[in-house]
Amino acid sequence: MPQMDELLTGTKAFQAPILACSLGQLATSFRGFFATCAAMYLCLAVSLWITLPMSALAAGFLVRIFITDMTPKQLWRRRDGRK
């Protein structure tokens, strides 16, 4: 099993965030969320049973937005107390 020093040196390139990837993830998440909400609104006139499964999809997009936006700053703290 690799030691902690070996793991840290091997993952050093992945520790810095990539702004373009983050913005792309946020854009696709928001686009999917708003498209699903619009589709839910339009399908509500047809049937509630069509709209309800779409709400689970919208909830998934909302969770993805929260994780993409908040995870690096708020949720994951290092064990030694540093950000």
C-alpha cells in the first residue's frame, strides 16, 4: 500500500481547481435544471403523473448545482483544519 507522501505527490496536479471545467459544470447543471422545470410546468397541464417523475430529475440537477458550487468551499474541510 502506498504511503501518504507518495499519494500526495501523485495527486498534487489534481489539487488546483480548473475554472473552465467548473464553469462548464455549473452551466450544464443550471441549463438542465431550468429546462426540466420548464418541461414540468408545460406537462402539468397534461398530467400530474408525468410531472412527478420529472421533479426527481430536477431535484438531481439541484443537488448537482449545490455540490458543484459549494463543495470546494463549504463542505469538505481538511482534517488538520486548513481550508
